[in-house]
Amino acid sequence: MTELNIRLTRHVPDDELHAYLDQALSRSQCVEIETHLAVCARCSDNRDAHAAMRDRTTALLATLTPRALIIPPPYASLEERRIGLPHFSRLQRSLRRSAKWAAGIMVAIGAGWAGRSIFDPPRAPEAIAATVADTLEADKVSIKAIPLATVAPQLATVSPAPDFVPSDRPVPERRTRRSSVRSVTGQRPEAAIMPAPMLQLVSSVLPTRESLDQPAPAPRLETVSSFERIWRRVSWEEALKIAGSGLPFIEGMPVIGVLLQPGSGGERPTVIVAQQDGTGEVIQSIEGPVAKVFDLLQRQSAPDVFASAASRTPPDYVEEHGVTRRGIRILMVTGRLTVDSLNALAKVATIR
Amino acid sequence: MDDLERLYTTHYAAVVRFLYRKIWDADRAEDLAQEVFIRAMAHRPEKPRAWIFAVAANLARDEARAAIRRKKHLTLLKDDPVPLSTPDASADETVERDERWAQVSGALATLTDRDRDVLLLWDGGLSYPEIAAQTGLAVGAVGTTLARARKRLIEAYDRTEYTADAARS
């Protein structure tokens, strides 16, 4: 078999095909591959597939661009910035000097620490406790409770947890040996020892525990009242009949109202379903064409009402001028909750 | 117009894109790209194109480390929703573009560091020998790595698209 025949029968591997498509091969290699491609249908098909893959990769990466148009600032402005900046080598020298200083300080601290641990080994906890007790006795520390409000007014409003029982004996402040020695010889202010308050984490946006006992607030649907003439307030059953299978619904929350706006030209209606969570907060799920949902959100005037991220719902297929247009629809959940909570609700919302 | 100025005009956008795909911050990517060219002015490298991308990769790595130190998440790839742009007449396109952005960047994140570097350098316009010099690969291995990276990117993208379609239906 001649060398030419060997070249013709050897199939082109994938990496060589990619290099060929990227024009990264020498002229002679290109000629060799092209000769083979001319007679080998399998490699020719493979080349087409890899070319398509290459083009698709380029197209996908093209979507990851920060801006549609990237315009470089004038070159002269870079020159000006370069002159204004300290010279790189000078910067490097100053950094190196700082690093040497820092290293010196660290070595000194390390040596001191090592020396202390050698000449003054740590004592047993029992011995430290005895020293502390002796010191308290010697100082005749008067321990008395002082009102929390005088120490930390901002914490005074925080009530302790219901199961909190204050201890009869205050816990002495933990001291090091050094501080106890100083306290014996010098003047020391009266110790104020008090139990630390147990903080209850209460979100500022969530209702308080007391508000749970109050009757649930009326649903806040007034934000769309300006659309009353085109929006219809309907019952859940009626909405199911009209909207068919397009009603957003969060499981486990009672529905307190449904607003519905008929779609135009074959679109499904835009729907707002108001539900009430366990704390009485009203959650509104809005499902409809993108533009309408955004329009509604823009009209939301209350500053403490947030919206979840948009999630896609089944699209509309609208006939327009003899062609079918695909209209994207989204679902967003709004309410006086954190965005994270609303996102979580949007994830569990289902379309009925 | 000297060589570096010409390179600046022709490659500035490519360097910004390269940096953006590593740090996912458009403004910071532009700042760093200008920093790269300012350094090139001071150093006057022999092979400026390869040098510029090498410095850009180093700056992006430093930026990523700094961002981790600041406890900032670099990408919005996980479960975080991509913030939607201001609604306008083309709100449909905006949603689709944002969704596609998330899918492609998610697919890119599934690649290994080496595959991703090679792919981004190739997309930045570097030749095989320049990619090889920067990544430490043999020139012959660049084609293999690129073939694998392209295939994996497309497979990962198709997978996310399939998942998104299934979730919608």
C-alpha cells in the first residue's frame, strides 16, 4: 500500500478536524485532510457536524457579553492614567518593604508567645478558679442587678424567651491571671453582673406574635383598583371556569379573592390570586403575559411590598395576521415578605 | 498609531468579554481590561496579544479570590434568580435573553477550569500556539481540549434547556 493510500484510508481524528476548522494547521496538513475529505463520506459528515458544533459554541458564547456594544475609551485617557499611577516596580518595592515589616512583627509576636509558654506555663482551671474566688472575696465585690434599660436601652424592648429562668447566683466574669493581679493592687469599679437577655429573632417585615391574635387584615387589592373597569373580581370557581387551567395557586393558603382580566386575541386571561398565609399576610400571585405583569408591578405603590423573580408559565399561541405568535407568560408572587420568601413561594406555586 | 494602540482598538472588546465571562461583573471587567492595557503600555511586551490575555487571566483570578474573601458570590448561576431588566416594549425578549444567559453561563460553569480557559482564550481570538503557551498544554493538545470543551458546553446547555422545558410543561 502506498503512502498516499495510507493517508486516504486514515480517518481524520476529531481534534485534527477542530484544528483544521480553526485554521490552526499548516498548509500541507490542510491539503492532506482535504484530500481525504474529498473521498471519505464519513469524515466529511464528521467535519460538517464539528463545524456546526463550533458555530453553535460561538453563538452560545456570544450571549455572554456584558453589553451589546463595547466601546473602548480613548487610548490617550489610558496614557494619562498610566502617568498618574505610581510606577509598577516602585509599587512592588514598597509592597515588599511592607511585607518585610509585617513579617518582622509576626516573628516578634511569635517569639514572645513561645517565651511566655516556656517560662510561665498555663495553670490548671481549678487554680484559676481559686484565684478568682480569692480576688472576689478580697475586693468585696458588691453584686447587684441593675435595670437592663440603663445598660442597653436598645435591648430593653426585647423580651426574654418564655422559658428563660434567671439564675439565683450570677455567673462571675471570666478573668485571666493578669487582670486578677491588677484588680488586687488597683482601684476597680463595681462589677455589674447580669444575665444576658435571650434575643428572639423577629423579622422587621413579618407580623409580631401579638398581631396573630388580631383579626386578619382585609385583603389589599386596592393597588389595582384603577383597573376596576377592566378587571373582574370573581370567585375561585368562576375563575376556574373562565381561566381554564391558568390559575396560580399556592397550596395550603386559603384564597381570599381572584381578579381576572380577559386576554386579547387568543391570549389567556391575566389573573391575580390573593391568598392569606398563617400570619394574615396577603400574598398575591400574578400570572399573565410579561408586559402586563410588569405593568401591574410598576403600579404597585406600597414601598414594603416586594416581588419574587419571574418564573415562566406555559406560553400563549396567538394568531396574528395569519401567523402564530408565541407570547411568553410569567408568574410572580408579591407580598410584604422578603424576596427570598417570595421566591420560595413562587417555586411551590402551581397552575390550576 | 503604534502596535499596542492598534491592538487596543481591535482587542479591547474581546478582553472585556474574556474578563466578564470569568468574573461576571460588566463594570469591573471594563476596569480590569483598561488596567491590562495600562500595564501593557508600561511593559511593551514582545508578543502583546498573548501577554494581554495572560495578564487578564491573572487579574481575573485575583479578582475572584478577592471576591471570595469579601464573601461575594461570583455568579448568579445557582438557584438565585437572574434580576430582570426594566420592562419595556420588548419584555418578552428580555425574559428570554436573561433565561438564555443563565443557561449558557450555567453550562460554561460545568466545564473544568482547563477546558473553560482554552475555550475562552480561543473565543478571545488567540491562536493554538498562544493558547498552548498560556495554559501549558502542548500545541497538539489544544485541538483535543477544544473539541472536548465545545462538546461538553453544548451537551450541558442542551441539558439545562431540556430541564427548563420540562419544568415549564
